[in-house]
Amino acid sequence: MDLHQGDCVQLLSSNELFQVIAVDDCHNRCWLRRWPLLPKGSPVFEASIKQIVFSNKALQKTR
């Protein structure tokens, strides 16, 4: 998967949108935060790259 910092993606288990903060290709992990950001910020969490999907919703937000 061609995943980059700043990309907007969804998780297989969620309809919410997330922004990619960092990617670790060697360990198939990435760090995400909810997008758009919450007023007091959005916590960052780790997820498997296998859980990431690019969707029409994510593509529309990045254009």
C-alpha cells in the first residue's frame, strides 16, 4: 500500500476519517489521528497498515 504522512484514510472497522501521522513500513504499522481535528486536539494511536482502507470519503477530503 502506498501510504504517506498526511493521507486521509479509513479503518476497516470504522466509517470515521483519520489522518496518517507516521508510517513504519518495516513493521507494517502506522500512527493515526481523527480527522478533522477535535477542538482540543485528537489523540494519536497506532494501527496495523492491514486495517487501512482508502475510500471515496477519504479521497474527497484530500482534494
